[in-house]
Amino acid sequence: MMQFESLLVMLIVGALAGWLSGKIMAGRGFGLVGNLIVGIVGAFLAGLIFPALGFAVGGGFLASVLHATIGAVILLFLIGLIRKA
């Protein structure tokens, strides 16, 4: 079972990643709240997919934010492709 502190850190990292990804992918975001949700989902997906691919950026808070931001940017890109289709 995930501890409360781990969940809280994951939410903070995801929210920060969502904000950053909204800045990086200007014009493809969903507003502040939507980007925060995308960041949290992107952080979760990056945590599942990147280790399976052997992709790692290191440990620590900043590495986690970078990892989650990459996942959120990829997610925003994919959502943008689906919205245009």
C-alpha cells in the first residue's frame, strides 16, 4: 500500500510537471487545472513506461520532475494528435 507521503509527493511532482508541460507545449494545453491533471497522469505513465524501456534520468526530486514532465509532454502531444483527428 502506498504511503500518504509518497502519494503527496507524486501529486506535487505531477502538478509541477503539468504546469511545465503546459509552458513547453504552448497552445496544446487544457488550462491550469487541466494541465495539472495531465501532469499527474503523465507522471504516473512515465513511472510505468520509462523503466520498462530502460530510460532513467536519475533519482531525487528534480529528476522526478524532469521524468514526469517528459511523460506529460508526450501525453499532451498524443492528446493533441487525437484532438486533430
